[in-house]
Amino acid sequence: MAAEPTASLVVTDITVGGMTCAACVRRVEKKLGKLEGVTATVNLATGLARVSHPAAVAPEDLVTAVEQAGYEAALPAPPENQEAPEGAEAPDADEAARRERERLLITALLAVPVLVLSMVPALQFRNWQWLCFVLAAPVAAWSAWPFHIRALRGLRHSTATMDTLVSLGVAASFSWSVYALFLGGAGEPGRRMSFSLVPSASEGMAHLYLEAAVSVPLFVLAGRFLEGRARRGTGAALRSLAELAAKKVSVRDGYGERSIPIEQLRLGQVFVVRPGERVATDGRVTEGSSAVDLSLVTGESEPVEVSPGSALVGGAVNVGGLLLVEATAVGADTQLARITRLVTEAQAGKARAQRLADAVAGVFVPVVMAIAVTVLGFWLGAGADPQAALTACVAVLVVACPCALGLATPTALMAATGRGAQLGVLVSGPQTLEALQHVDTVVLDKTGTLTTGHMTVAKVTALPGALGEADVVRLAGAVEQGSEHPIGRAVAAYARRKDADEALPDVTDFAAVPGFGVSGRVDGRTVEVGAPDGKLPRALAKALAAAEEAAHTPVLVKVDGRAKALIAVGDLVRPGSYRAVDRLRRLGIRPVLATGDRKAPAEAVAGALGIDEVHARCTPDDKAALVQQLKDEGYRVAVVGDGVNDAAALAAADLGIAMGSGTDVAIGAADLTLARGDIEALVDAVRLARRTLGTIRANLAWAFGYNVVTVPLAMVGLLDPMFAAAAMSLSSVLVVANSLRLRNWQPSVARGRSGGGVRGAKAAAR
């Protein structure tokens, strides 16, 4: 896909095939970088090259450049709005996996007898070596053919990769074995060969290395097969995102109800969502009431009640009644498509540590080949046995492993971004994770971030008497049905919820008095709902003082001229905000409240949450200036907001964090989006970032440390080629397996959540 041009540059993704290690990544990036104005970031785990290039450079030129580097390349799949042939990509992936499995199985059947006979002298019968030769030949040729062909392709382009090392190791050990059998005396009937973990001197004949010739392809193929399966597992969350998209949708129009492909759905069309079905696309309910499960999309743990006028997100599951929904977004404009795009783009980036690893990998293979030749020459020059010298040379070629360097970051990032999406945390790339790890101050907006963002009844205080609390609320709600004021709507909504089984009674003689409130007759009584005036009974006076202290708006209810109840209405603090602020402090992050609201409600919210620093009546410029001031003081600042007025501060911060329930402007200016609209997801994001970067550091430490230890052992002749091959294969598998642990990362035992959001293929199947 191509992104929007930015400063005359266009971003194009290219699928690259045939890469096997970080040296391949470096090669492709350098080849693309030779084109004027072109920069590229290549991801080994996803096989994707993200290329930034001038509009004058055609995507086809980029594909040609990659092919000239010796790799396969293709432009992206069809655009998201067009229907791709069903299952177009799956058969290729399944076929490749099937071929890999078959090659590994046949190699194992041929190689295992060779390994057993070579390692257990007691089993070596007369002419055993010739049987081993017959079994080893197809392994060295056919099984290792992918390595040979890629090595030759690299040779034509004057480059060397991991495949070059494997191919040379197999060719050297098999060629020496052929010499030993035909010319070195090892082929004589009745000859036996001992086996040692450490290469030993000659036993009066040339030593056979058939076990090395078969073990290298066997272990490398097995390692890459396991590695491939694990790498596919790191992308499970992204694939499950795609599975949430509906293929068909039932629409209602002048022709009645009919089923059409989702690609044919247009804005404004009304579609049907039956119980148990997924919502086909983003829309607004026009008819029906139900509950929808958003857990697979935004991480909301509880079903959300919807009714006419409620907004719906595509991919949500209808768990209640029949709904008619008007489409408000289709194709690439839906929230599900944006989430998928964010996760995909995040996985294409690189952390700073990975750039260093790729730079090392660019010279790694040539250096290893030079070391192998030097080792061979040194041992021969020192008078060592030729086959011991060859053993050390082959071991150096085989044990060196740049694969783990290339996989250290992308696999961890794939697993982490997928897990983050499951938890309702959407990151824009590895730079976001790095910035999130170092944040020490977070500037929080109030309305819509720490609070719900809409007026709600906080408390009702009713005087004892014939009219109880329920009756007073019912009368007040009936009168407020005709009000357009947010406070009136909050009272009416509260009354409906309190008595959901019965409709509110009708009101007559309705009147709205500016500056006071509303009045009317309900069930033969005169009901007035408005601002408190005059002297109040002691219980209501205490309730009024409490409401004002909490920065709530007090609403007095009079029935037949007598005060009966006081209703406190306000923008309530989100339940998760209390724990979120406390957990942020425990992580060493200082919370700061900055809001455009009045000082009283701002300080009330800050006091309730334990936030010491409060900035009220902040304009968008004030918020941006506050962020700059904190940065000048040396703080690493993150800003959390959800509105247009937060966009400038979000862009100015070291890290901008948008609430998923906020405006597109805020989300567009942010580096990280909390899809489930829960401030506590920020704490999850910080902890996930720290765990992810810790995993990446552990991967890179292993990848570098492995080579630092094993290559010298091979150089001094203390590592048999067979065990070198096994160690090399195990290195990559361990890196990927360590990254896979992030898929099961849990935010906190206290939360009691196993994850929401896009839970992955297994959870989706359940």
C-alpha cells in the first residue's frame, strides 16, 4: 500500500522474498538506498520493505532494484477497497510450508541413519561408509539446494549471506568425505571410524565428515522450520484482526433485504445485525436495542448497551437483539481498518538497537568467511593434521549466525504490537515503545480522559416523606424530557435507567425559565427542577455543600412548591482513573493535570485522584507551552488527550497519547492510541513497553554473545561441525521463542483480565 505523499515523498511497501538473515536485510536496504532520494527499512520477520521515495521514482523501479540485489520482490496485494480473490494468498503460504515440511522430513529420514552409524562405532558393519555416502549425497545436494542456489545468487551480486556460510560448510565437509572414500583409504571394506565431540587427529586414514554434511542441512532446515512457525505465531494478532472483517452484509433497501459483499456497501446504507453476528462496518443504530461485545476490537471487557443513535464499531459482536444500522464509514476509513493499519505500520519500524545489529550483520558474513580461511591457513601452516584444520574451518563457517541478529527486534515487536492491540493499546512503532520507556511525566487532560466526558447524575438526596427517592426522580425526569440542556438530559436519562420497565409519565404546561430550569405538571403535581434558591432544609443544605465541594452542579427538585430532593450532576471520574494514577506513580511517573475547565472542578478531580499539580483554564496554546516548559526543565513528557484542543500538546510532547474515543485530530497527532478509551490502558502500555524493550535487549545480548563465545571455540578446534550446526539453528529458535513470550504477557494480576481487544486466533475461535 502507498501512504499519502509527505513533502513530495511517497511511502510504498514491497514484499521481499528470499531473505534469510540480517545480512540480507542490509543488502536490500543498501541497494534501495542507492536510488536517488530513496530510503528503506526492511523487516526480516515480516518480509516487508517500507520505502520512502520521490514521486518520480516508480514503485516498479523499486521492485527492480530489489531483484537486482538477488531477491524476489512484489508490490502489495490489491487495495483494501477492492475484493481480492478469496484465499488468494493462503494457498501460497500453505504450499511453501508444506514444501518446507516435506524437505525436512525426507532430509531427516536420510540423515538420521548417517548420524547414528557415524557416531556409534559398534553399529558400523562392513561397507557401512558406502551406505552413508549413498544416503548423504542427496542431502548434500537436494536438501541443501536452497542454500546453494541462494549462495550462488549472492555470488553473482558480489554479496554473502548466511546461506553462503551453510553452503560452503556442506560443500567442504561432503567434498572432503568424497576424497577420503575414494582416495584417502576410508572406503576400504571393514574400516571403522571413531567419534569424538572434539576433533581428533588422523587414525591412519582420511576422516569422514558425512555426519557434518548431513547434520548441517538437517539442523538448519529444522531450525528454520521451527523459526518460521514461531514467526507466524508472532503475527497471529494481526491475522485475527483481518478475520474480524465481515465478508458479507445483509442490507435493507427498496428491494427488501439482500446479502451483498462487504466491498459493495456504501455510506448511508442500512444493514442488519442479527444476534451473534459481527457488525459489518462502523455505523449508527437506527432501530433496535441490544448489547455489543467490543472486546475483540477495543479491549472493552464488558458488553456495551446500544440503542437508536448509538455508534457502533465494525467487528463488534451483537450479543442481544436485532439491530438496524446505518453505515457511517466503509473500507479503509473504518476503525478496524485504522487499527490494522497502525499495527502493520508499527511492525515495519526498527528500534535503535536493531539498526546497530543490522549494521554489524552487513559485514558479519564476509568477516566470518575471512576468519574461516585464516583458521584453515593457520592450522595448515602450523603443521596440524589437514583434516583437523578443515574441521575447524567448517565449524567456523557453520556456527556463525547472523540470523538471530536480524530477528531480535522484529519478532519481539510483532508479538508486542499484537499483544498491545489485544489490550487496546495501539503503538505507531518501536520509537514509541522506546519513548514510552523513558517517560517520567505525563500531562493528563480532564474531560473525556480522566472523566467520562458527559454529564451524569452523581448523587440524589431526597427528604423523607410520602414521596420517596424513586418517585421524585421519576417526576423530575418526566419534566426534563423536554429539556435540551445537558444537565436536563442527564436527569432524564438517569430516571429512565432507574425505572427501565415503565416509560416516564407525560408532562403538561411545560415551561423553561432561562437561568433557573424547567417546570410542568406531572400526574396532577406541579414539578420544578432548577438551580437551588432560598433557604433549604438541613439535609438538602448539607447535600448542596457536598455537591459544590465536589464541583458538581446542584439541581433542586420542588413538588407543589416544596423542596423534595437535591440531585448532584457532574462529569464523573472514570472508575479506572483512580487506580491508573496510583499505578503511574508506582512506575515513577509524575501525573500533571491540565484542562480547559474551571479551577473548582479541576481541583476537585485532582484532589480525588491525588494529583498535586493542576493547571486550569488552559487554552490549546497554554497546554503546548506547559509541555515545552516541562521539557526545558529536563522531563520526558507524555501528553494524554482526546480533543481538538489537545492536538498541539500531543504533537509537542516527547510522546503523544490519544484516547481511542477522542477526535480524529487528536488520534492523528498522537504516537500511541488507547483504543478502549480507558486511562488505565496507559499503565499497561508503559509496562508492555518496558517488557518489550527488555526482551529485545535480551535477544540482542544472546545474538551477539552466542557468536562471541562459539566462533572462538570453533577457531581453536573445540567444536565439531555437527554440534556447530545444531547450536547455530538453536540460536535463532531461542530468539524467536523468547519474543513469543510477549504474546502471553499479562498487564496485572489485580486487573483480572486475560486481555481484551483483538485476542488472537485461538480466542477468536472460542
